[in-house]
Amino acid sequence: MTAALAAAAGAVGFSYSSLASPTQANSAINLAALNLGDSQLSEVTTARIERRQLATRDSSRVELTGADLNKKQAAADRFARARAAKLDATRALTAKRAIALAAAKAAAENARTSPTRCEMMISGYHITAGFGQAGGRWARNHTGTDFAAPIGTPIRSVMKGVVLSAEFAGPYGRQVRIRHEDGTETWYNHMSKFSVTVGETVYAGDQVGAVGVTGNTTGPHLHFEVRPGGGDPVDPMPWLRNHCGLNP
């Protein structure tokens, strides 16, 4: 404020240092202007305009700063919501996959341990003797089917069952006997080694031994027998087809 304007303000009872706001300052200027001449009036007008412009600029800065902060906060809130939604979706997908994997494992385990599931006892074979076949190689008619294969070829359990014996059985050579849940026994003979122990539970496809030439045999093969109820042997071929759905 100019000296003349300050003096005029003092004349009407205002102290410039006591003017705390633009409104009070404008009121002081207006009253002071009434006591000034035309030559000094322009100074009053200029001071009033400058004061108003200063107040307007300060107010605009505050508004712009507030608006900028609001925009940044809104953007941060949107980012946080988007990130939370993405994390929720990831957790939901992970949980869904875990449930599906657990269900698949349970189904596979149920299928593997099913008492009715069957697997072929041997692969890479050719049949060299059938059930009931007569000949000088046997003391009586042949009691099983012979599946010739190279020595060491894995021999597997045809169905789930419990190992009754795993021992050397005279003309049968190394023999494994398995009793299945319906009471049927399957015999695996002439093996080179055992892969199971007595009392062990095996499932279809589990290895029980390997092809060998032990006992009375002229070459490496699996002599396979089927004995319903542990009794007399029956032809393994119809049993494999009708009971197991296999087609050797």
C-alpha cells in the first residue's frame, strides 16, 4: 500500500498490519479511496486489483494442488483394486487347479487299486504252448499257457491280489502265486528273479518277477496258470478274455 493510501487508511481508523484477509484489505482500500483525490485514486484501484489477483492466484494454487492430490489418490485406489482383483483371481485359479489335480490323483489311485482292473502279465512275447497240450515235455497235459520272451522281461500281476508264495517250486522253477479278491489264484513260473515278498499286496501291472529259465524248461518263458478258488487249473486264454477283457 502506498504512503498516501496508508495515511488515508489510518485517517479512517484502519491499521494496515491488522488487515488479516483480502476482504478486510479491500474494505480498508475502499474507505481510504473516499478520502483521496483523483490523482491518488488510480493507486487505490491498482492496489485493489493486485490484492485481488494475489488472492485469486493463491486460491487457484490451493484448488489445483487439491485436485492433483485427488487424481493421484483416485489412480492409486484404482490400481489397488485392480491388483487385489488380480490376486483374488490368481488364488481362485490356483485353488481350482489344486482341486482338479487332487481329484485326478484320487481317480488315478482308485483306478490303479481297483480289484477288477487287469493288465497283461508280459509284453513282447509269443505263445509257444497252450493249455491241455500234451507232449514229452510235461508229466501230464500242459496246465497253463507259455509266453516266450527274452530273459529279464518284466512279469506283472494280472490283477490286484496278495502274494501267497515266492519260492523255488521244483519243475516250476522260481514261482510266485497270487490270490485275488474273488479267490482265484494266478501262478507265474520259471522266473529268473522275484520282485515281491509273501504277504505283499500287489496291483494290476505291478512287477512280480522277470522271465527266466529255472525249473523244467527248454527256453526263457513265463508259464502262466489260472486256478479258480485255488483249485484245478483252467485255460488262461478264455479267462483273460472273459474275466479281464484282455486279448493275448
